[in-house]
Amino acid sequence: MDIKMLENCLPDFGRDLIAEIDKFGIIKNYSINDFVIKQGQYVRYLPIVLEGSVKVYSTEDGLQFLLYYILPKQSCIFSFAHLFSQDPIDFSAVPEEETQILLIPIEKAKEWVLKFPSFNHLIMAEFQKHYNDLLQTTKQIICYKLEDRLWSYLKTKSENSQSKDLSITHKNIADDLGTSREVISRVMKKLEHENKIFQDGRKIKIV
């Protein structure tokens, strides 16, 4: 394992924790839409994204909906919550681009939370961030029109990718927002008419 790379990606962890990660952790590369973990499986590792981005979503009665994204130096707090449960997980996680992930065995993750304040700080920060993400998602579903949710979704995708050019289908967007492709296509045309976006085939540009 590349110690220098770990120190650069996770500068707050310190040498002792990095040494433990070097000994017990696994670095794995994932391609787009590979499952990091799939709904119905059991958690064996706590993932920390080093490069790329991961989408976390859940499926209920055939309906898929987006929960949150994991970006570099972030972890999946739902995975951590399941470290102390014997139940299968109720979410899936897939990369949205070529992604490099550090996998930490669950027993070591439990141990390091107590042993290393920097690791515990990461977990607490992720709880706070993703709690806020889920709270915002809930507010959007209850209070906002689909047009507002879609516009917020596109802006978040743009911020995460650091690009105003998005390559995503109406079907993918519909899956993430829990609606139909036809509805998304109709609302996308409205956003385009309002000069918020420009569409060219499967390419979407934030204006």
C-alpha cells in the first residue's frame, strides 16, 4: 500500500493510524456502476473514498431513490451504522466514475473508533453531514415541487463533478428522484425553456 498516498488523502489521521490502515486496509479500484455494496448484503468493510465519487441509494417496492453521495475523504455512514447490526443492509452504493476506495474491515473500524480520535472525528463528521443531507432530501420531497428538486439535484451533480457539463440520462435522473422518465423529460424541457440548462442528446449543460 502507498503510505505517501494515504497520508496525502487522509492528512488528519496521523502516522499511527496510517500504519494500522497499511497493515489491515485494502485499496480497491471500482469502475462506473460496480457495486461497492448491494442492498441485501452484509457489511464486511467500512469504505472511505480516496478518489472519485459514489452514489448511495435505496430501493423499495421497485422504486429507487437517492440518499446521498460519498466524495473523497468521506465514508458511508450507513455502512458504519450496520457495523453493530447483524441485519443485511437496506441500501446500495455504486461509483459514478472511476473510483478508488479504502476498505477497512469492520472489526478494525470498531476498534479504531475507540483508539484513534482522528478516526472517531471522521465518523462523527460523516454522521452530521449525511444527517443534514437526508434532512434536506426529506424537506425537498415534502415541501418542494419536482422542478425545484430536479434543479437542486442537477446543481449538486455539477458541484460534485466540478463541471457544468453532465453526462446523465433522463432515466438515471428519474431513478434517483423516484419518478418516471417521462415526467423528468417534461420538467427538463421547462428548465431548458427557462434558460437554466441546455440539452444536447444525453449531455446536459448547466447554464
